[in-house]
Amino acid sequence: MRCLPLLACLSPLLALLPLQASAAEVCDVPPRFGLSPVAINIVRTACTEHRLWYRPFIDRDGRAASLSVTEAEDVHLADNGLVAWQRVVGYWRQSGTLSPMGSQPGASSCMAPPGTRYTDTDCRAFLIDNPWSAAFISWVMTRASVPGFTRSPRHIDYIRAAFQNSGPYRMADPAQEKPAPGDLLCYLRDRRETLSYSGLVQSLSNGSVTHWKSHCEVVIAANMGGDRTLYLIGGNVMNTVAMRKLSLDRSGRIELPPAKATASDGMDLGCTPGREEECSFNRQDWAALLKLVATAPAPMPTVTPDPVTPPAAGAGATAPPMASPASQAPMRAPTVVPPRPPVPPPRTP
């Protein structure tokens, strides 16, 4: 009976423990035991970038919960190094995905060093006009030394490679298999009908998939501390590098949000004041889970960064190169300047 008063005193403290665990920043938690070296590289690379962009995120209800800096701003990121738009140029150039975009207006300007008098404006326009989410994923895979990854300005190219069991990923049904750190979760976008995994498999099998619009994000953690939450990081999400939270069921599988509603003509009904249920950023056609099968990083980078156009005399110096994850202290947050006030997202991802 003497233990009862002690238990009564301890119970409020014990009740606080799960709250403290769930409040931890997922990118600041050391990688769980058993992760492969290549998975750890992928997670650390994506997490480092998320910190630089002041940790914006979408909550489990699909609401934009935080946003500070966007893609084309001339504003320093959290390390006081490159400004935002120059960082995005680095994703394009250092992943080798800028050259295939050479015919797009402004692409050649992005190949010139930042600070050149007559090119900065054109390059920043290119960043706004062209989705860079696939360039970001390709950059993460390059920096993480993922062997055999199909680097491309289009997500569908490495989705197709995973379907063909070519490279470091294999394609799986996100409704059936459990996500793990280092995996990629992908959705199809701007389509008149929801395909889901079965429809995507059928289309890939009959060769009808061409340059389909899609989007993929890196799995950072799953069910951390038993919170039944999936954590993803993607580029060009709300025009920044953002984290997304999705719900998991008790078995660890994704509770896929319903796809966006469509009208009889197949067009997206969209988010309006009268249809708030359509306003979730998480309501997408989540059609593919790319499971990481590679375990060891490549010994050397397999992609040569896009060339940089030499500056004219007196045009300015090249911005400092991005440090590789191997040269950074693992999981150490950079020195952070005070965050900017949140602003409404200028466009949906």
C-alpha cells in the first residue's frame, strides 16, 4: 500500500512521456538500427535540406502548417549561405537534370554562374515556370550516392524504372506494403481519373505511359515512437522543400487519403470555400511506393553535374558549391537565423 502515493506522484510524469517523444523533430532523431547505409544517406541528405528551408510542413490533415521561404526568393536560407533561388539552381545543375531542359526559356541562364548581370532574372523565371521536384529527388539520390538511380526532370522515368525492376528501387502497392526510410512515395497528378496502383501497373504494362505528370517524396521515418505517422520530404512542395505527414494504420501501412473529387467531365472540382474537404494537400492519387532495394552506396558519383557557362570578364564569381552529406556532421542542425513570418502558399504543389 505504501507504493500508492508514489505511483500517484509518478503517473502525471509518466503521462507526459509519450507527448515528449512525439514532439521530437523527426530529422533530429538518429537513424533507427538496421537501416542500410544508402537509406541513411538518403534520409540525412533530405533532412539537411529541409532544415535549410526552415522546416516547412503539411500536417496529417493536409493543411499547410508552416511556410517561410519559396523557390525564387533572393533570401538566405538557414545556413546564411546560398539564397533560395540559387539553391534550387543547384538541384538542377548538380543532379544532371538541367541539360535536358535546355530548350526551355531561361534554362541556359541557369547554366551561368549566379551574379551574372543579364541572366539572374531569366533563371529565376525558369525556376517558377518549371516544376523542380524531380530535380530535387535526383539531387538527393546523387548526393546520397544511390547506385543506378534514373536521374531525370520527370518522376515518371524512375517510376517506370522501378516497375521494370531496373535500378535501386522496385515498385509496390502503397496500400499493401509498409513504407520504410529511404523509400519514395509517388502520386499521379493532373489526370482526369484516379488510377491508383492497379491502373498505373496496367498502363505501364501496355506501354501507354509517356511523360505523365507525377510527384514523389522521400520517406524519412515511419511510426516513430508509435505515433502512426509517415514522414516525407519533397521538393517544390508549396514551392519549397517541405515535410508531409500521412497517417498509418496499426499494421504500419499508409492510410491513403481519398483522391480529389472530379466532376462528370473528369475535371478536378478543386478547393473552394464551399468545398473545404477538397483543400487537403494530402488528397492525391498515391499510386506507387518505390521500395529501396539497394543497400550500399555507389563508390563514386555516376552523374557529371551540368556544365557551368564561364562568366564574362568582371561578371562575378560562382556561388560556393553545396557540401556533400559526407562532409557534414551527421544530423547536426545548421546555425539558424530567425525565421521569416509565414506567408500563404502561392500555388499548390
